[in-house]
Amino acid sequence: MPTPVAHIPPAQPLVGLGPTADNDADAGTPPAPCPTLADLERLIAGISGYLREEDVQRVRDAYALSAAAHAGQFRMSGEPYVSHPLAVAEILSGWHLDSQALCAALLHDVMEDTAITKAEIAERFGKVVAELVDGVSKLDKIEFQSKEDAQAENFRKMLMAMARDVRVILIKLADRTHNMRTLGSMRPDKQRRIARETLEIHAPIANRLGLHAVYRELQDLSFHAMHPMRYRVLERAMKAARGNRREVVGKITEAIRTRLPERGIEADVFGREKSLYSIFRKMRDKHLTFSQVLDIYGFRVVVNDVPHCYLALGALHALYKPVPGKFKDYIAIPKANGYQSLHTTLIGPFGTPVEVQIRTAEMHQIAQNGVASHWLYKDSEQSLDDLQANTHRWLQSLLELQSSAPDSAEFLEHVKIDLFPGEVYVFTPKGKIMSLPRGATAVDFAYAVHTDVGHCCVACRINQELMPLRSELNSGDQVEIITATHPNPNPAWLGYVKTGKARAQIRHFLKTMQVEESAQLGERLLTQALRQFGVTPDEIGDASWAQWLETAEVKSRKEALADIGQGKSSATFVARSLLKLQTASEQRGTPLDTPESALLIRGSEGMAVQIARCCQPIPGDPIVGQLRIGSGLMIHAHDCPTLRRNRKDGDQWVDVEWERDSSRVFEVGIRVIAANKPGVLAKVAFEIAECGANIQNVGMEEDGSLYTQIHFTLQVTDRVHLARIMKGLRRVPEVVRIARVRAGDGADQARKTN
């Protein structure tokens, strides 16, 4: 028979919740003290079964230090504060965590709330315990601009400690579980804030680590705090449903328990209820009433080994008809958190749909306790290798996110995206299975393979067919990424990627490239400014730069040039400042007034130089540069109507010209008015292709008359190329008028070029 399944201590009753969930101590006069010594003895009795005597003594010593440090401190309910770390340690003892983790749990608040330091903990209990306590502790001694910044930075610190030692997050989850069990003494607004944070961060982390029992409990406790009335209504409805559906549940249970032994399958069969929060979420998301949620009850079948899982599945499908499309094999393809089971939905008596989960005892242990099973079931470590490897890979991905996220808030945003379990399972060309969130695209897949693959991806094949990179992936897809030689992530990818890693790496690359390209533009702008004073950049010595950087707000020459390129600093101001530091003999003082002083624009400079969408200038058009703070250099046509309307004193105007022999293509809009006859669009498109232009976009406007308007967005090299296209279009008999159109123009403001 299957071995008993270890479980987390049950939650306290939700009605009349007890002490505070906050770590704030209250030195007020308490009521009669709680029997913490009795709680301690219960903890000691629990850990004596799996820890050595010397380890048990270390736990006693940690309790003694914690009790002494928190002496005189009470929770808002009046309980001695030490009752909280004691309860956290008791939760961890249910997972059979080692003495280091238990000591850290008992001491996890002493660095925040008492005078005990990390060095003292390390001296008495070792460096590992001190690191665990430090990883759980908040950053209270650092000032933050807002609560959100503090939360993000605390979370970042905790996850970085977790990446080094997973016991940090196990302690934190046990801490949050006890806090949520004792949330009732807080103000309602604080209860909702803590519950929302738990629902958004801590519960998903528990799920990601496979701690399913903690995950369900945190969700239900958060639901109770955020929506107490709805919770009570659903709780009453569930109690009523137990009575109403007892006959159905009993009949199904008896049928399964009878059928499986007939097929030679030894199994434990027990029913399970959906959690109140999962019922609430299903009602909310699918707009259902409680009576319409039919799968409130389900069944678990626990067998001896994997072959018997599939034998049990066949027996159940013979007993009740399965619902097509409702079978999932998480044994062959486990979830990212290590979860394994067979899921099937059957049509039971009276037409009631019944979900059944079939798994081995070991799978059941991992499903309930996830990564904590490493300590609970050391005899079966070999079978936990995949789970530990998945957890390790996830923790390493956190380190990658940390290195690419510029601040804690963005890091928290990326991690939140990745906390929800993957639901799409796709294959590499070599048959390796990869788990991604639902809605993930080929770009997400590329970054999941490797950051460099993501940076260089240009196309993909899904099931041997070429598909756009933004294509959403489905379970079972085989995905092959086609890469280019040089990395070139597209900013548009940020609009549809789903994974935190992809989003973080794209942003990091684009910001790095923006700094590089802005520095190159800034150097060109500074060169232009220096030439106006008769000086070349080579004449500005390193000593002048070093002297100027001492008084400037930037740390390096590259940063100063990037600020110029992004419009944050004036090139003329920086040039004057550098010239003032030159000796009189070094200064030439004769301005260079030559045509070469204009900044030459290729159109391929990258993000630092952008072609304005409002007027879409192309080589051959007279242009002007507008340097705006944080946006870099925007290139407009001289007669751009948007530029005239939005002229601001704070903008910097730069004299620019097109560089000859530019190989880049530019987008330009044209409007063609043609007779409304069959085949006219094909004739116009053929003529455009004959002129070597690509059609980026096409749209038509028809008003019921004899003529129709066709709008094209073309890719051309310059004004001459555009003129050649328009000349070719005039040869089409059905075309009566051609005009170049700007995005900022009205219909009557199109610039005719015929």
C-alpha cells in the first residue's frame, strides 16, 4: 500500500482570526501569556524523531536566544512575540528541515526587531544560519522613496538569497503562512494589502516550488482577508453542497474502490474538494453561479507504481465515459514545478462531471510538498533529481533577471510574470521538452533556449512550417529558431513576449544599445559644436576631459557623450566648457564655417537617430534635426506641419544633411486614385515591384463611385527612387492621380508629386 503522505499542519479556524500578521511588536500590557514552553516541547518532540541530539540542542539554544531577544515584545493580539518564530519553526519541522533552517526560523526576526546582529548569530550558530536569517530579514535600515520600492527591494534581496539557498524561501513561506493564519488583529486595509501581496507573490512562489498545500492555504487565507463576505457565502454554500452531493460522491468512491481491485490494482481512493478561492476564481473568470460549478469535488487515486497509473486510467475509462479533450498526462511531461499525475474528467452518475487524478505515492508526496520533499524523503532522493534540477534552473534564471534588470521594481515585474506555472509544452528539433507559459511566442522559446539565440532570432519554423516570430505556441509544437549572425532584438517584441526572461533580456539589450548609439551620436554632435569654435576633438586633451568630469554630474566621457546624444546635455555647452579648460596657446579661436559642419545622417544609426513618422522624410528631402531630452535626434522634413505646430523653446535644433550613397530603405506613403476595375490592384502592385520597391502595407477606401483610393506604404531608397515608382504608375491606364502622403497630413494636405 502507498506510504502515508506527510502534510503541513492544518490552518487555524478562519472565523475570529487571532494575532497580527505583521512583525511589529507591541510592548503594551498583555493578557495571560500563551504557553510557549508547551509549544516548544511539541516542536522538540516533533524534531527528535529525525534530528540528532546535538542538533535538537542547537534548536533549544536558538529558541532561548530568540525568547531572550524578544522579551517584552508582544504581538498585537497580546501573545508573546516569540510564539510567532516558534510557530514558523513548527511548520518547517513538518517538512523535516534540518537544524540550520529551524534555528534560522526561530531567529528570523531578531535582526529586524532586536539588537542582535548578524555577526553574533554567526558566532553562536554558524555562518550558514546567519546567512539564512539575513536572507529572510527586511531592509529596514535603508530609506526608500515609497512602500512599493521597499517591497520590491526586499523581494529582490530575498530571492537572491533564495538562489543561493532554497531554505530561505521555505522559511519565508512558513513565516507568511503563520502570519496569514493570524491576520485578524490587523486593520482591514492592512489585511487587504498583506493578502494582495501574498496572492500576487508568495502563493505563486509556493506553487512554483511545488508546495501545493501551502499554495492552496495561502490562496484561501488571502481570499478570506480580501473578500470576507464572499468567503462566508461560499463557505456556507460548500457546506450545503456536501450534504446535497454526499450520495453522488459516496457512489463514485465505492464504484472506484470496487473496480480497481477487480483489475488487480491496489490503490488508495479519496475525495478532494476544490479550494474556496479556486471556486471563486472560476465563478469570476467564467461568469458562473455556484450551482454551475460542477467539478467542486474530485478524486485522487494513489497506486504503487507508474504502470499501475495507466492501468487504473483504463479501468476508470471503462467504468465511466471520459470527456473528450479533458485528459492530461503530467507523468510523461511533468509540470515545471515537478508535479506529476494523470488527469481525466469522467461523466459520473446523474451526468455529473468528475475529475480524477491518478498518481503514485511518491508523486503525491511531491505534489503536496514540492521541493521540501528533498528533506522529507531523503530515502528517495534519486527520484527527486528532476525536481531539484528544475528548481535550480529557475533559481539561476532569477540571477539572470537580476543582472539584466536596472532596478528592483522591474525585477519584481519580470519575476511576477514567471511565477505562474507553464501550461504549454513544446519540443526542440532534437526532441527536448520545454515548458512555457500559455500565450508564449516563438521569441519566448528562443530566449528560453539561450539569451544569444533570442537576441539573434530572425524567423522560426513551427512544425516544419515558416511562421512569424509572434506566433503563439501550442502544446506539442516542434519549434526551430532561425538565427542571424549579429544580434538585433526588435523593440516590437516587447509587445507580445510573455516570459520575464525574454522581456528582461530584450530591455537590457535595447538599453545597452541605446547608450552605445547615443554615445556615438553625442560624439558627432560634440565634434560639430567644436568645429564651430575652430577646434577638432583631437585638440581636446585628456587632462581637459578629466578636469571637466570632476565638476560634471557624469562619471565618464562615454556617459557625457551619451547625455549629449539623448538631448540631456547641450553639445555647445560641453564644447565651451572643455575649451575654457584649454590653455591659451592650445586654443585656435577661428570658427570653421564650412558646409561640412552639418551633421550627416545615414538613417541607419539605430535608436539614437529616428526618422519622424509624422512626415517620413527620405534622402533627397530637405531635413532638420530636433534633439529632444531622452529621445535622441529626430529627423523631420523642413516643411513638416507637426514640427511647426509643436515647436518648443527647450528643443535643440541641429543642422543635418543626408549622407550620400545610403544603402538603407525608408518608408514612404503614397495615395493612388484609380478606376474601380477588376485587376487594377494587381497592375499597380506589379509596377511597384518592377521598380524594385517593397510594399510594406496597403489599404483601400471605396465610396461607391467609379474610382477607388489605394494607400500604399512603400520601402524606397531615396526621392529619386520614389519618383521612378510614380512615373511607372502613371503608365497604368486605370491610374488617374498619384500623391505622396504624410502620416501627419490630412486628406487634403497630401503633397502631390505628379
